[in-house]
Amino acid sequence: MKRLRILIADDHDLARSGLRAILSTADDIEVVGEAADGGAAVSLCETLRPDVALLDIRMGGMDGLEAAAEIGAKSPSTRIIMLTMHDSVDYLEAAIKAGASGYALKDIRRDELLQMIRNVAAGQSFFNIELMRRLLRRVSPEAAGEIAMERLTVREREILERMTTGETNKEIAKALSIAPGTVKVHVERILFKLRVNDRTQAAVVAVKAGLVDRERL
């Protein structure tokens, strides 16, 4: 069985050892490196090429947000999760812009953390749902003119709207009476047309463009 290779970056020894202990309970996950600051995390990712990097935000020297952007440039195959104590929409938005595929608070349950790592490694995104709702509600619609929503077909708009409210491919397929594989193809086309990397960024675009009513989020 191929194990997921994880790097941990946190400036607190206790936090790193705690995470290491949690991850060691999973047979399909191994910690391949640890760093106490963002700069060291970037260097290790460039050398080790882990599947996922777990980064704290506030660290001495280079912080986790700067490190995320650097890792994206130097080790693009490494997916990034911000694991932090900061219940902040500003930090969440900054993390998404830096290229993070996940954002969770440090009080996350053990089983949720392990599943988040697996999902992110598989190419999905995972963001604290309450923070994400707050972010989407405050997004200004002023940028809607810059969004290429007109590129989407009627079906693609319908699927994007359902994506934004949190429906999975299976749920969308059932609601629209189409195959999950067809939904997957539509999602890939939506991401390409909107020039975004994942469903979360597509959701932000949809809200900015007014496709989804904020009150539904």
C-alpha cells in the first residue's frame, strides 16, 4: 500500500509532536519531514516532494502563507493544508490566494484531520465550512464584470450553482438525472473556463458574479 507522505511545519515543538503522534495512527500516512518555520518547510518540500504539507500560519521568519506560495512554485505536486488556531476569514482568503487546498482549525477532530489529508492528497479541497460561508457572504459583487460567466453553458451554470452550495458530483448527478462521470467532465470544463484550480475558487467566482444568492450559503 502506497503511503501518503506528509510534511509538518509549526514553530511549536509540542504541536509538531502532537500532529506526528496523530498521523502515526494511520497506516496509510507517514511523516517524512518537520520544520519549525516557513523557510525550512519550503526547502524540505523542494527536496522531499511530500504529497501534503501541513502548515501553521504564524511562524517565525517566513510565515505559512508565504511558504505556501513558495511551495506551490518549487514543489507544485505538494498539496497544502493550513492548520491553524486562527478563526479568521482574512487568513482563509489569504490562504486560498496562496494556493492552499485546505484550511482547518487546530481543534479539528482526529478522524476529520486524517480524512481531510486523504481527500486533499486525492485532489479535493477542504475548508472550514463556517469560515467559508462567512467568506462567501462578504465577497463583493463588484468584480462580477471581470468574471467570464458568459463562457458557461446553461448546464454548466446549473452545475456550478449546485457546486457552490456544497453538492457532491454524485448529488448533482442524481438531481439532474445524469451520470456522475458526465458531471465530472462538466466540472473540469467549468474550472478551465473560469481559470480557477478547484471547486472552492469556482464557488467564489459564482458568488461574485451573483449566480448564487448569499442567503443560500
